[in-house]
Amino acid sequence: MEIGQTYTSSRLVTAEMLAINVGSGDLPVLATPAMIALMENAAMLCVSDSIPADSTTVGGHMNCSHLHPTAEHQTIKATATLVAIEGRKLTFHVVASDDKGMISE
């Protein structure tokens, strides 16, 4: 495991990911919880090949903003970069984007 390693997860925004269907809002746009799940997925997969087979990662703290809405049928991407290792604690910088640019960091 090395500082600076990255991983990008991507997903097409589908109806089940919309705020109106998730219950986190009343608009047909990407739900913040769905965006955060993709960001956590990128962080998990960033180090999955570097940790013991009987280990996993869990999110302990996240601080982000959801900057603009993403419509259904757009692709969202989340790129996680490992920025710090303190014993078992790993810190990532994660940026999410859609077809128009950055939507979260």
C-alpha cells in the first residue's frame, strides 16, 4: 500500500439512485447517499488488493459537499487517492464527477 495510489469507480445513474426514490429528497436527481456510496466504493477498492485477504475497510468519517445535481442516465465517477496511512487508519481524498464536472470532494 502506497501514498498516492488511486482507484476510480463509475456508475450510470439509474432510477433507484434518485433522491425521490431513495427518500433523501423530492427531486429526480442523484441522491447524496448514492453519491457517497460510490465514493466509499472507490476508497475501498483503492486498497483492496493491498490489505490481507481476511480484512476489509469501513468508512469512519466523511466530509463532503454535493455541489450540483446529476440527472438520471448520466455517468458518475469517484476517484479515491490514498493520502495518509496511520497504523490501520487510512485517509483518502475522493473526488466525484459527472458529465459536467466535479460534483463532490
